[in-house]
Amino acid sequence: MAEVSIGCSGCPPDTDTVIYRVATIQQTAIAADHAEPVDPDITVWVTVTKDNGDSGRWFIDDIHY
């Protein structure tokens, strides 16, 4: 099981064509009748860019973890 938080603490400023976000993933392992947290949390930096065409779509450009 995973809980994902999206934020932008420490991200560069967004522009009209590029958005920067940070995802923090906290995982929990379930075994039999109990849950155990999985350490460490995972931090993923994501850059999303806007399509140059008229579609207005956004695409994941870069992922770092």
C-alpha cells in the first residue's frame, strides 16, 4: 500500500510551459494481520512540459528519484 503526497517544496518556479513537482511516496507492507511501514520514503522529482501544439496537453518530461 502506498500514500503519495505531491508538493513543490524546493522546486524551481513554474512557467507557462514547464511545471516542477515533488512526489513523496510512503509505503506500508501488509503481512497477515498487521501493517509495517517501509523505510525509507521515496522522493521523486517530476518535470512536466506543455505540448507545443494546440492540444494543450501536458507530458512528463523528466523523472528523478
